[in-house]
Amino acid sequence: MWLRLTARFKERRDPMGVHRLTFRCSPWDIDPYMHMTNGRYPMNMDMARLEFLIRSGIWERMQKEKFWLVAGTISIRFRREIKFWAKFDVTGRVITWDERWTYFEHKM
């Protein structure tokens, strides 16, 4: 909720540009191995995507058109762990779109 309230007051973003949002791996993000659990990665990507949509102006248009994004497929490749309390960035961008889908890329 905080993200939705604050994003609209931040600088506008280019819809075709790269967007970056910083997070920290908190106590409720970790598993018994003291690194971020696999289920939190998509949640952080969703939050970064939501801020991108709001700051680029796409969110307003979606609401007017009564259009909502739904994740059709998610593919994640894990390269290294995110340890407890580490700061990390989620970068995202629109790769392409067609008549049915918009394809996003996120990196953490």
C-alpha cells in the first residue's frame, strides 16, 4: 500500500526505459538457510513492476480502460543467493508486446 501511495509523487519514468527499485532481505523474507526464500522473488518483482506502472503513467491508463495485468508465465533462473539483511535492486523493463501479452524482464 505504501508503494502505491508514494510512487505517484516520484519522478515520471519512461515506459520503455529500465526501472530500478531497491529492497532489503528482511526477517520475513528468509528461509531456514538464512537467505531469501524462493517465494519472495516473484513478490519483489511484482512490487517493482507496480511502481514502474504507476511512475510511467501506464497504471492510470489501465484503470481508465478497466484493464489489469495477470502473470501468464514466470521463469526464474537463480544465479546466487540473497543473504539475510542484504540490500538488492530489482531492475525491470518491457521487452516487447503483442496483441495479448506484454513481456517484462526483471533482474535482481
